[in-house]
Amino acid sequence: MEYSDLGSFLSERMRERGVTVKRLSELTGISVKHLEALREGRFDQLPSAPYLRGYLMKLGQILEFDANDWWEGLRNARPAKNSAPTDELPKNRFKKEPVKKYIIPGALAIILIFYFGFRFSKIFGQPSITISYPAENVTIVSQDSVSIIGRMTGGDTLKVNFETISAGQNGDWQKTVSLQPGINTIEISAKKFLGRETKIIRQVIYEPPKSSSSSAPAL
């Protein structure tokens, strides 16, 4: 087959099957630019021999002709243009990009969201206070002092009646408070450095024991 007749042959095949250059590009993955070069005989603007043979094989499948016959004619008549080490296969515009390239950035974004969400809670969240004793909101005692026992979670400062106290490594703490006869209001508060404050109120009623006096019987 004549080397110069390929363009006319391809155009005739495309007309017979009602296929446009754009549609043929979509079906084969060959760029419109290279298809036009084939049809117009501009072989110097086509890639090297191995890729050109691949083009013919794809076109043969779609347009139903023997690509090997045309390849033999082209190979004998076309000036040699072999693949160089730096040659790259022309990119298929319709090939999907690998999903893998999006996995790592996506995973990093998720990790950062969780990390900053966790840090936000640690820095700006609200601490919690658990009071072990006195467990009730109102407690009656007969001693002039009471030990407030509890645990703080997630706080930076702890105060009992506005006095800062230290909590243990696991958040446990204890504070002895002096009482006045009657109702004593005790305020326990915990706060994060940049976060919110938690307050708990306990009322302790101190009832001193009644003094009993005994008088000796008169003789």
C-alpha cells in the first residue's frame, strides 16, 4: 500500500462509518492533533515508530481494516524515526488520573482535622469537677471544719472559695475548710487557661453540739 494514500484511506473509512475526528479521538485515545496529521500526511509531526504502530492498531480496530498491511508500507517508506530514551508516549486525554495521588493528601487532611479538633477541646473546652464529699448539695455536720474531696478533669486551675489549690497527677484533690455556726457556702471552681469555667456549690450547715450542764443535788 502506498505510503501517501493513508490519509485518503482513513478519511474514506471515517465517512463510511459516520465517525468524526473528535469522536475517533474519544474512541481511540489518540489526540485530534495526531489524527489530523495522519489524515493530512504530516508524518514528521507524529511520534516515533512504536507509537505510530500503536495508533494504526487502534484505528484498525475501530475502522475495521488490517493495520499490519499499512504498517509494513509505512515502515518501508517513512523516514526512520526511532524511539529515543527520552521519548514519552503521548498522553491519553481520556485516561483517568490514578486515585492514589489523592489518597495521601486526603489522609493528611483528615489527620489534621482530628488533631486540631482534639487540641481545640484540650485548650478551649470546659473542665469537669467531681465532688466525692460532701456528695449532697446540703450537708449538716457537728464539727467546725469539713474536708472537701474531689477530682478535676481537664482544668488548669482549681479554687475552693477563691483560694487556689493543687490537684494531684490524676486530678484528685482535698481541701479542709473552717466552718462558722449555721450555713456555710463553699464554691469549687475549675478553669482552663483559654477555656470556660465550671463551678459547683456545696452548702454545709454547722450545728455545734449543745453544751449540757449538770448541777449537784443539794444536801
